[in-house]
Amino acid sequence: MERVRNVEFPRAAIRATLLFMKQIYAALILAAAFAVFALPLRGASPLAGRWDITVTTPHGTLVDWLGVTEKDGALDIWYQPPGGNVYQVKNYKANGAHLSLVLQEANGTQTALTWDVDASGDKLSGSQKRGDSIGQVIGVRAPALVRPEPKSWSAPEPLFNGKDLTGWEPLDPAHNHWVAKNGELVNEAHGANLRTTRAFDDFKLHIEFNCPDDGNSGVYLRGRYEVQIEYEPLTSNPPERRIGSVYGFLTPSVEMPRIPGQWESYDVTLVGRIVTVVRDGVTILDKQEIRGTTGGALDSNEGAPGPIYLQGDHTGGLLFRNITVQVAQR
């Protein structure tokens, strides 16, 4: 019996060893497969992606954004200038990690605006040129800002006390026309933009506004994404730049009556870069992704908290009231 046990034990050990080796082999094959899927696709352009950009010129610092996608070997390029709206760039040359862009064609009143930039990993750098003026272009890949829904929200806090500008500051004090009157925040004339002294990450914002006929303003989320307010002639703006839009990027899904001179409300929820906008109780943008900064953004640091700011540099006569915020609890 003892001799039999000595024979059987090595056989069992061998079977166990072989089984263990098969398991290890299978695990290595699976790991290798995942590693292959994790590798960047061959031939994918190093320029592809969303870029948060700061341009330093002799006249100041500008906030830009660039979105580049690749399809069938060609690039689809969208550019957000410091002001105005995002637009497609069709005049470009790409060679590997190098990109030359004509952002604005020359015309009778101005010279062309061009970029020459190179991508290196998560950074983009190069130069901007308009005539004899040369600026430095520095970009980083925009953060994904993918975040779970908060566990809860804080109780609503007033951002405007109805009496004065406590908690707010004009971006251009020399041209400030914001005052508190009769419990309302009033922009009496075309002038400075107004921002909160506090910065916010993920939040719910309630704000009521009264926009006169031919008026134009906006509510900036984190100081970077404009929810448009306007009652200009319909021929002045396409749908993605009308009231309720995230300017240039997101078009309201519901067309609502235009009621200049009357009180209306926005209830805006922003989590990461996912936004929901409810106008007068009607959801007009439902959990839509904001691809990048809009014109007039305070900075290009999308991953950081930022203020609420109200646009006052277009027209006067805008009224605001009952401004409250709830912050995410995680």
C-alpha cells in the first residue's frame, strides 16, 4: 500500500501542475488581448482630440478651443475663437503631428489669421500669426469630466441678496453698469460682465431673467459655457445660437414662444460637462454633453471650478432676480 501511495502522489501533483499552467496560460492570453485593445489604433492622428487652448499675444491672453476628429484619413476640425461661435475649419494642412490652419481668410479689412502647431502626447504648441503680430499657442487635451450623479444636493443658497452686489464683481470695473434695484439685478447699459466671487464645480442653478426686445445676454456656467439669452430678430442667429442654446454647440430640443419683456426662468444642472436646461418648466436640453468652451470663456481650464457670470457687454436693459445655487454632495 505504501508503494502505491508513492506512485499515485506524483501523478496527482503532475495533474495539478498541468492544470495550474493551463490557467496561467489562459490568463496571459486574456491579458495580452486586453493590452492589444488598449493600444492606440495604428494610423490614428496624434492631432485628434479636444484641445483647451490659451493664446498669448502682444495684446493679451485669449481663450480658444479646438476639436479634431479623424475619419477615413481626413480631419474634421472645429475651432472656437475667443468670441463668437464655434465653426468648422476647412483650410488646413496636416502632416503627422503638425497642423497648419487658416482660421480666418484675408479680406479687404484684415489679414489672415493662421496657426502652425504640433501635437506631442497631451500637449499642443505653436504659433498664431496675423500680419506682423505673432502669438504663442499652448494647448492641453480637454478633460473628459465624466462624473457620477451626486448622492444629493445642498439646499438652495441665494447668490443675489436683492439689495446690492455683495458676492459679485464686474470684470471691467471702469465700465460697470450693474446695480441692484427693487430686488432685481439690473444691467443699465452696455458695459462690463458680472461674475460671482465664488467658484463652483457641479451645481444646480436657478435664475430668473427679463430680456427686452432686441436684447442679448447669457449665463456662463463655471465661467466657460454660455447658456444664451436673446430676443434679437430670428434672422440674426441660427437655432444653435438662440435663446436656451449652449452657444454654438447645443440647440434646444423644444421651440418655445418668444416673450421679450417678460420674466422667465432657467433651471440648469451641470455635472462634469453634462448639462440639463429647463426653461419655464420645460426641459429644452436633457443631459447633453458640452464639447468645449464657448466664446467669452474666462479661461480654458475646464477641469477647475469656476464662477457664474452674466454677460453685460452686448446690450443693456437685462433684469435678473431669484438667483440660487445648489452644490453637489458626494
